[in-house]
Amino acid sequence: MNDSQISVRYAKALFHSASDRQILDRVNSDMELLSEACKLKDFQYVLELPYLQPSQKIKVVHSVLEKQLSEITITMIDLVIKNKREIYLPDIARNFRDLFRKFRNIRSATLVTAQPIDDTAIGSIRELIRKTYQSEVDLTSVVDEDVIGGFVLTIEDMQYDTSVASGLKKIKKQLLQTSTQKR
């Protein structure tokens, strides 16, 4: 079975179970927490240890996450670990969140700027995206000095790049093409 299909199937099964129980919001929060936990080196290390038995991995996961996660999420994690597919947990969480956003009509967007921007500007950008796409917006603001100025706005799979760094790269490329064509 294709690796991506594995995580999609688990995510869909969890999504349908959570939907049937009317706890989608709770399980979505669980998936955000699980995703953050999977980014921790120690957590990754425990999940990837080949000589650690699934029952031992489950005990570790329970000791770390059981009090923060819902019963349905813990049950899904246990099943994934018992089936020795724990390496797919980050992808399962991501796929679940994608299904949740699609179901709730929420667009994911990231705004990258060279300097922090105020909440008023973020609110205006969020409102503009909401009106343009007629959906709610999950907007994340990131500061990256390499942008130099301007911004890079990514809305799901579309990117609007008005950064100074991008402009400078385009000018450099044009200059290099011009100088090589004249020789």
C-alpha cells in the first residue's frame, strides 16, 4: 500500500468516528497537539526505536499525552502503534487537519515578512482573504529577515511573493541573461 494512502486512511477513519460522535473540534485540537509532539526529538526517538515493543511505546505515549488527548485519539494512536505504523502519526495528524479545514471551509494561509506586523494589519489581511475566498482563514504570521522587505503570502497552494529578496533575484537573473546574450 502506498505510504500516503496509509496516513489518509487512518485520518479519514478518525475523522468519520469523530464526526459521528460530534467531537470534531476536540479531535482537531488533539491532532494539533499530536503534530507538535511529533516534532519533539525525544518523542520521535521513542517512536522510531526498533527494539522497543509496541506495548512499551504505547505506555510512553500514554504517560506523555493521555491526559491531554481525547479517548478516541488515544485509541487511534494505540492502534497505529500496534500495527507498527507509528512513523505515520505526523502525516495522519496533518491529513486529519486538512479534512477538518475542508469540512469547516477554513483556508490555511501563511504571511512571511521581514519584521513583525501589528494585529490590525493581520486582521485586515485575514478579512481580505476571507472575503476573496468566501471562507474562514487560519492565518499564521512568520518573521524571516531574508525577505528583506515586502511579504510572501501563501494561501494553501498559491503564493503571492512581493518580497524585496524575490525582486532582487529577478533583477539578477535578467542581468545575467542580458550579459550572456550580448557576448
